[in-house]
Amino acid sequence: MIRYCGRNFSSTELDQIRSLTKHNPGFNRSRLSREVCEMFHWLKPDGKLKDMSCRVAMLRMHEDGLICLPPPTRIKHPIRKVEPTAATDLQDSVLCSVELLPELHFKVVTKKSSALWNEYIERYHYLGYTPLPGAQLRYFIYAGEQLVALTGFGAAAWQTAPRDNFIGWNHDQRKKNLNLIVNNARFLILPWIKSKNLASKILSLTARQLPDDWEGRYTIRPLLLETFVEKERFAGTCYRAANWKLLGQTQGRGKLGPTGKISVPIKDVWVYPLNKNFRHILKA
């Protein structure tokens, strides 16, 4: 048994993949990944093929000498850097408490507005822009007509001890139900917006709006929100004010870091239950 991209592959399944590639020399890598997804019923939460994860898994198998893939049919271009434009230039400061702002409302990022969201995040978020993994939802948050913040939600971390101990699930339960947890991967209050309690207000509204939006897009209703806050940079005050629960800290190893060695910043692990029976359902 060997693991790639969150899925275990048995020796029998590897033989099936080898047979598929051998007997279909005309299939390119994209076609092969779709065929493997269908063969193993490897699907996203919305029922679509998980072909991108499968393609990455098969590429790693190829690099590890376990299978032989055909040469790529496309030239891989370098990722284009997000360049700032006048659309995201600094604006005049807004100085007032959240109670004095116009009513807050959320706009889901669409294909048309995606580049603008990316640009704001790259320009003003300390982590910059990177594509969110897996299922995702991104928001522009407005106070009336004034853009005040941006948020992004994606797939949950595969494993983190504080969260997993809090839930109390085992490996198989986590593997089955991880898609019921959503990660708050980006949260940006624009630097010219100085509004007391705005961040915690946005988090409270998010807990009400995101479950419906996520279910509408992926036909799955999330049960738990999670986020990771860099200890040396932020205190997590807005999460505490919005009734999120601090569970502990990461070990600072990242996904591929060596055991016992800190290779990435240590982060606080915060969660927010969206259903009072979340433990029972996640452990089902």
C-alpha cells in the first residue's frame, strides 16, 4: 500500500494503472487520469472526477518509477506573477467602528472577478496569492458599496493533531468525512479600512452564510470551520471574539518537513463548529 494525494493505492491498483497505460498508448496524461478516477470511483464532494489530484498522484508515481506515463503533450509555462494594477491601489482611510459602517454583504468570487481577488490578496496579504486546493469559495465583503475585506475558503488540512484530537475520530473516519471541514485559508481586511470589531463581525456572518453557499455549490453542508494563525504574527483576537475555539498549535513541520525539526512557522489551530452534532457526524 502506498499513499499519494490523500489516497492509498494497493499493489493491485498499481497493476491496473500499469495495464491501462500499456494497453492505451494513444491516451495522454489527462485522459489517463480521468480513466483512473472512473476505474477507482475517485470523486470530489460534488460527484465530479477528482482528475487533477489523480494527475498529480500519477505524476509522482511516474517520478518514483512505479508506472510509466507518456510524454506530456503540453508545454508547461511558468506561473504568471500577479502584477498590481490601479484597480487595487490604496484608497482613502475609513475610520469608524463596524456599527457605523453600512450593512455588510458578501459577493461570491466568480470567474470574471477571480483575477481581481487574486490581485488584492497578492498585493496586501502577507502570504500572497496561491491557488486554493480542492473545493473552494472566495468572497468580496462590502459595507454598502465600499469593499472592506476579502476571504477565501478551501479544503481542510489532511491531518493536524489538535483538530483531530478535538473531534476524536480515527484515520478511516477522517478519510471519509474530511470534506465536511472547510479551511479559512485567506482573510484580508484591506489596509485602509480601520474599523473596530469588523473582523469578528465578518467571521460571525461567514458562519451563517458559508454553509448555504458551500452546499449550493458542492451539495455537501460543512460541519466545521478551521484556520491556522501564525503565532508570532497574530494573536487571533478576532477569532476569539467570534467564538472560535483555540485548540493548540501545529508542530511547525509543514506537509513534508522532517520529524522533530521546525521548518515552517508554528501556527495556532482554531475551529468553529457549524452543527452541534458535528462530532457524531464526523465520526460516523
